Amino acid sequence: MSASAPAQPHLDPLLAAIVRARPVYAQLLAEGERTLGAYVQGFSAVTLPAIQSRSDYIAQVERQVSAAQGGLLGAKVRARLERSPVVFTANHLSMESMPLTVQSMLVAALGEPPGGALPVDASGLIPADNASFPAGLLLSRRSEGKALRIPVLDLPKRLRHQLTMLLDPFRAEDLLRARERMLALADSARIGAREARALSWILSDLLPSPGVLDQVDFRGQAMAATTGFWPAWFTPESREHLPQLCYFHGESVRTPLLVQDLLEPGTLANRLLFDRALREAVLLALDGVPCCWTGAGQQSGSAFLWKVDANRRTTRLVVEGDALVTVEGLRIPLEPAVLVEGLLAGTLVPTSFLSLTLGLARGLVQVGGFNQVGYLAAMQQGLAEALAATGHAQWAECLRRPLPPMLTAAFAPVAACYADGLVASAGGIELMAHGGLGPADLERMRGLTLRDALALELPGIARMVLGEQAARERAGPEGAPGADRLQRLVVVRP
């Protein structure tokens, strides 16, 4: 995977606009004829020098996976993370059905040995009304230009911006309402019989099962549901060729690490929060970087931590001197005991920046999506710059090494083809409706070129990167895969 790429002179307007906004695509397209299988296999050779040992991260992951899925899988994921620092961070904590993130997991699995463990570190730092529709089920089939959705957890308007990690669990009555919605869609022929059967299994068998429904919070339900979905995306014959999914809530793993680091002066997080010179240098270096802040949190984002109020709503925090300050003027002293108390009580949660920084400090290679691959690199280099300027040369050197462009949430090797001629990137519901991917499908996925594997998701990526209007203006005949390219993809028929 090259660190730089030559110009791409013959890109269609849509792809050229994406490349300008996300230069990583130019680097990927320089290797466009490389196979998807070879690309993800290459991840295992990538390392990042560590400031701190990752053993505490591994122990936390093992603990969470063991509690949710059993000690045998917990031991497997420990062995996997001891062997390789790569962890997949493209996912938003949800009942996974969104094509972008479902196919991201499929792609990641291609690089793992059969019977091993696939570590997916899913972030709950997203609102319930996120595009991934975390509190419901999302179909690829569209109606009036929008993907069909079946809410599972009905939320009043005031709670729709609540972070997924803070949501209450759904109940049996929520599932009954969701099933009624599904039946109405089936009766009106807005979904087909195969999709209805897949949804019926989810809503009548999987989600009402004690292992899912009896979880004490939504995040536990989302993890249990997604690990239940995973086998249903494949035929029995192909499961033996795949790793087991270890899908866990990232902040539940990383917050204990943050508590530990804040109490230990020799850690990056401790210096970052309590060394004023470094803190100010980081605020300056990363101002305006996505998932960081603008104006040190005065205009957007939050500086290092979010404040959670009594109604579990979040508000941003701004650094003023040696304190974090809410928009209402509440001051939280930047002192270890105060921050640790808030983290343990759940009144403070780490931002995406701080959560990812905990991973960078431990040498984790955090493989995400088409946005993360850019802003994580900017975070890494901004931290290195700030560390070098404030007397932390050894730490800066660890973070200076740029990583190659590594992402999984952008590729869509599986197309959903409908009887009416509609073609879309397939999500979790479509895989189930088809009856799962077989061994030959997995081999076909491995043999796809990167250019072909990118084609289906590019229009959706364009809408998110460029905006709806700009994406429409640039989308021409090349905006969707042609018949020859479609023939090379894996096809499922919901």
C-alpha cells in the first residue's frame, strides 16, 4: 500500500470530486487493480510504534467479549490482538444492518484466518438519529428516494440526539410495534417475501430472545443482536471459512483505560489533559479537524470530554485555563480526581478524539471508513507536532510514522439486485433474505479489484462527502457501476 499516488487523469466527475475532498482515494485508485483480498491481507503487516503497552486494551476487550460471548472467544480475541494491533473501528454501535458498515465487516473478515476472531470496536458516540439508524433496521430497498426503515426503539423527538451508548433498552412491546410496521410494508408490497421472512426472524425470534431482550441497556442489546446477525449472513458451508465476530462497545473498553491513564502521570492522556503547554498546543494543532473542535469547542465539537446531564443529554465542553466549561458556565477543574469521578459516574464521556488517542498511544492500528482514514491521520500528525513542540520528542517520533491508507467502510463487494431492476449495495437484511453468502461468494469477493469494490458505494459516499446537490451535479453515466462491473460483483437477490 503506497504512501503517495500519481494523478488520476481519467476519473469521472463524481469520483474526481471525491478524490479532491478525500485524497486517500487517489492513493487507493493508484492500486485500483489490486485485489480486495490482497489489500486486507496486507493489514496484518502494518504496525504503529507504541507509547504505551496495549496489554491493558487487550485485557479489557477480552473481558467484554468473554462476558458477552464466552471465555473461548475471549481467549481467541486476546490471541488475535497480541498477534496484530489492527482493530476495526468503522462501525457505529447499532443493530447492524446498514450496507456501508455491514460490508465493512465482510471486507475485514477476508483478512482474518478461519476460526479466528474479528475485533470490531464499535463507537457509541453517535446520536440515535445517525445515518446508520442504530435504533432500528435499515433496508437497502428505497421508497421515495429514501432507504426503508423499521424503527425498533421509538424515541420522542427530544431524545433523538441522545448518544447510542446512553439509550434505554427496547422492550417486548417495541418489538410488537416493529413487527406490525414490517407486516404493513409486506402487505403493501413495499418489501418482498424474502425480506419479510428475514425481518420476521429478527423481530419474532432473535430480538425477543433472552440473550438480547434481557440486556440492561440498548448498547448490550445492540452487541448481542449484531453477534446474532453475523452467522445469518453466511451459509453453513461458508462459516467454517470465516472468523468469529467479536463486536464490542468501544467506549466501554476505552473509558476504564482513560481512568487508569488520568491517574498515571507517565501516560499520554495524563499529559494531554494536565500539562497546560501540551494541551494548548494540541488544541491549536487540531483546530478544525473533523471529530475534534473548531475554536477549541467554542463553535463546534467538544474539547476532550462531553458532559452528560441528568437527562442523559450531552453538551460540549470548552477549555478555559485549567478547567472545562459548559455553555451554561459550569466549570469542571482539570484535575485527575474530578475527571475520574465524572467518568466513573457517567457524567463525563470521552470524545472521539480522546478515544482514538487512547488507541494511538497503545500503537493500535485503527482501521475505519472513508472519513476516519483522513481525520485519524490528521489527529496522529497533529499530536506528533504538538508533542515535538512541547518537549516530548520520543513520543512525537512514535506518532510521526504515517500509516498507509487503510479503510474498510467504502467497499461494497456485494450488490442487491431486485426483480424490478433496482441495484443497491446490500446490507444485513438483504444478506439474510438471500440465504447468506456461500464459499464461492467469499472467493469472488477476495478476487475483486479495489476499483470494482468501490463502485457501488461511491454515490452514497459522494452524498456524505460532497452534499446531496453537489453529488447530483457530478453524477453522470459513470456514477453507478456499468453492467460489466456489476457482473464482477457478488449478487444477492432479496
